[in-house]
Amino acid sequence: MTGGTGGLARAAVVGTGLIGGSVLLRLRDAGLDVTGWDPDPATRRYTQRQGVLATDTVEEAVAGRDVVFLCGPLPTLPRTLTRVAAATDDRCVLTDVGSTKSDVATAAMLHGLGHRFVPGHPMAGADRAGLAAASPTLLDGAAWVLCPGPTGLDAFRRLAALVIDVFHARVVPMSAPEHDTAAALASHVPHLLAGALAGAVQRAALRDAVLSLAAGSFSDGTRVAGGPPERTANMLLGNRERVLTELDAVRAVLDELADALRAGDAGALTGRLDEGRAARAALGERSFTAHRCEFPAGAEHAGELAYLRELGAAGGHLTGCRVAAGGVTYTAHLPAATPLG
């Protein structure tokens, strides 16, 4: 049981591109009262044709809402956050879907919004953009990072309940810095590698011949290179230092592979490739153990915050969040043989 939608029945989505549009359509299909806003008038008209009210201003879209999803480009999020906060009630939960978390989390704290802003990042996407590419099922079962803060546990609980119940997502609670560090290697560096491989082919003298031979390995390895370059650049620049650090780690492995190949050392080459194979195999073979954990819901609880952050950092996730009778109960899953505490 997830506790329903955490009492967040009236929602708004600000920025209705691929992710925002998918959030919007899923909320609509779930029967929630949802409004949308986008700076592009044509997108607002398209939203109306999808059966969702699209207002002319941000303020109209978010007025009287219980929860607002901020889904615009990364550089706009801090400014949009303060604008939306000024137009909403103090009980309205605010969240975003940006691919980096530290900057917007810091902006929220500086503006006194830590009690109701929960940084978020659903780990899903596509190589297309815009509302026309959105789908109400895009985020089904996704790992959805939510970053609980020391003053925002009530907002976290309510939002986690909605994300689990409506999107059937696996909520991964993490601190904003830990998210950005993990996402650098899980998501951001792969965009660089995909762009590098596809870019090398674009420059190749036999480009058309290469493309005619390209099969699964090339297609899989370059899929995200098909996304909008501006969106990818914003993501990389928003997490620049961590991406550069992890890129150095990837470069070190590439250098080891190149050295083994240059030396004709089959053993070393096989060893490095087997190391990568182990990580790839673990992606689909991990098993999880489930447990429940309860905390008092009447006040902010340092132990609850520590538990949630440790769960996410250990590779775990939540599939349940229920607040009842003065307590909050989490249904959590950890990789097998990974104890907490």
C-alpha cells in the first residue's frame, strides 16, 4: 500500500516537453485534476487538444494546486521555482525533474523553500523531444530519485506516495550531491561517450559505409546521441565537475584497454573486458530483499532522513510510503546482502 496520492489531488506541470508532457499525461490518465503551462503557445494549444487545461500564465496554472512539477530546461529551474512558490500556498509541494540536483536544491534552501521543495529526477527519457513525443507510460517503473531534506520530510512523504501510486515508480531517496555523483557515471558520461562515438563516425572518410554496417552495438551505444544537443549540454554543464571526474575514470579504463591492445596482451585485454562484463551482468541480475521501516510522522526525524539517504546510497529504493495513525511506514528494497546501519 502506498497511501494513495499523499493528498496531492490537484497538480500542475510547468514545462510540457518530453518528461513534463509524460508526467502531465499520466496524471491526466490517473484521474487527477491537472493543469499545464508551457512558454510555447503552440504547445499550450496541443496540450488543450490532449484534454488538459493549459493556461496562458504560470500563475494561473499553479493557483490552488497541491503539487507542482517543474519540468523546464535546467538553467531556468531556480528562477521558475521562486516564481511558482510566490504563486502557490505554503502547503503546496514543489518538485522538479531535472537531471542535476545540487544547484536547484541550493536555490530552494536560499529562498526558504526547503520545507516544501523536493528535488526529483525520474531516470527515463527518449531520443526525441517535445510534448508530441511524450507518453503516459514513459515513466512506468522508472527509478525516480527524490531528495529528502532536513526540513522537508512531510513533503517528501506526500510526493513519494504520489510517485509510487500513480507512476508505479521505484523511489530512490538520495541527497542532492550523492545523486549528482551517481548520475554523472550512470547517465551524463554515457551521453558524452555516445556523442563521441557518433561524432567520430560523422567525421569518418567511410561514414556511409560505416552506417550501412552499423548494427546493435552501434545503435545501442549511440542512442542518446539522438537527443537535442542543447538539452544534453545543459545537463553536462550543470554537473560539470563531477562529469569531468568520472570521465577521467572512464578514460583510465580506455587507456588500459588501449595499452593491452597495443601490446597484443590478450590476457590483459580479456581481463579488462571481463570487468566490464561483470558490471553489465549485474545490471539485470541483482536481487533485492524487502523490509519495512516505521517512523513517527508528527515531527521531522533525523533518523528517518538518515535512513532514507542511506537506502538510496546503498542502491535501494522504496515501493511503499504510507502515513497513518501518527506514523510513516516505508516499504523498502535493498540489494541482497546490503545491510543498513
